[in-house]
Amino acid sequence: MVNPKTVDYAVADFPQPGVNLRWPASAIWRPGEPAVNTIGLADLRDAVAKGIEDFNAVPTHAVFLGIIYAVLGLVLFRLSFGYEVLPLVFPMLAGFTLLGPFAAVALYELSRRRELGLDVSVGHLAEVFRSPSIGAIARLGFVLMLIFVAWLAVAQIMYAQIMGGAVPASLEEFARQILTPPAGYQLIIIGNAVGFLFAALVLVISVVSFPMLVDRNVSAATAVRTSVRAVIASPVIMAMWGLFVAIALIVGALPLFFGLAVVFPVLGHATWHLYRKTVRVDAVI
């Protein structure tokens, strides 16, 4: 009987992944790369619980509060020069979640150090930049940045097509545009649907790839393939994780974004533990 918690994709009776399999399977399964586990809801709960423990042990809320309000300050500063950027404010704030997996690499490093019993003071946040995989981390981060820019471009096109591209004269006029049917409702529905597709893409390619790059000296391609296989192995649980992340970020943003200073680090630490439960350290495909 095969233990469903530890599913190895390389079995003697199967074709050799990446060699005998045809594309697109051969693009995902490559021999010698880490195997992945099938995880369950209990694993997800435990990862979040351990993420909270890591945050309590290494509270970084002050650091992230400063970063969050610096970004918001830049947005407000830009708005003070005109409202032409106003239609992009919500897509911009929502789109920052696309960069979250890359922005949290320092948190993965702190969780890794705590797991190994090393010093986990906030001063070690920059330790990740000494990682042997820093080049791969930067390249994959650049990919997420391109996805973020593409999302903003698509959001601008949707607003122009649905709303006619008119620049709102005030915040009140913009709110009236968005809340007036049918165009406003159409923009909300279509915008959120398209945003969901961008978020799903980022989830698939990054759910374990960045923690893996912090943990191991592997290529960005290997990390992304492992992330894709992790989603294929546990699609429902990974979808639940993505939904949890979205809800947590929304709740954290409600009190003037102050809650994000706690929510974001907890999610970052929890992502590390999700990676630990998903990617096997003792087996390859």
C-alpha cells in the first residue's frame, strides 16, 4: 500500500519523467528534481500555526509597517499631482499580492534559521542576499514584476474600454463611476475575474519556489517546476491556501493597512512551513 502522504512520481513501472514522457509532461517532471508530498487540510492548519509561532519569536511588524506606509505614501504623493492614476490605485494595491512571494524571501530565511536553531534576530533579514541561489531568486522575482506590470496594463485597458478612459475629476466622481451600473459593475466583475487569473498564475509558479530557492542551491526553473508539481499533487489544498492568503490580506488591509504589518509576516513564515510539508528532502523524482 502506497502512503498517499508521500507520493513519488518516479516509479519503476512508469516512464522516466522528462525523458520518455511527452510535452507538456516532460516540461514539469524532470529526473533528479525534488519529489513532492500530497498534503491535507491538517498540514495547512499546522503551517499557519507554525507561521504564527515564528512571528511571535521574531516580530517584524515594525519593519513591514514602515515598508507598507512608505509605499502608500508614494501612491498618495502621486495622487496629489492629479487623478489620472486613480483608476490604477486599486489594481496597484491588489497587485502587490503578486509580488508577495518575492517580498517575503527574508521571512523564509528567518524561519529557516529558527528551524536550524540559529540566531533569528531581525538583523538577519538581509541574510538571504548571501544565499547561493540569490541569482535565481532575483530572476524569478523579475518574472513576478513582469506579471505585476502586465496586470496593471490589463487593468488600464479594461478601465479604458469599459469606462471610456475619462479621467475622474475627484475621488467622489471615481466612486460614482465604479458604483453606477452597468459599467461600474461590469468593471468590478471582469476586473476581479482577470485579477483572479493573474493571482492563480503566481500561486502555481511561486507557492513553494521562493522558499525552495532560499533553502537549496537550485535553478529558478527547477523551483518553478517543483511548485507546479506541488499544486498538481494537492490542487484543492493549494486553492484553499490561495483563498486564505487573499482573505487574510483583505482583512489586514481594512484597518488602514495597519494589519498587514502582522498578516504579511505570518503568511510569509507559514509559506515556509507549507514548503517544508510539500517538498521532500529525502527523495527525488
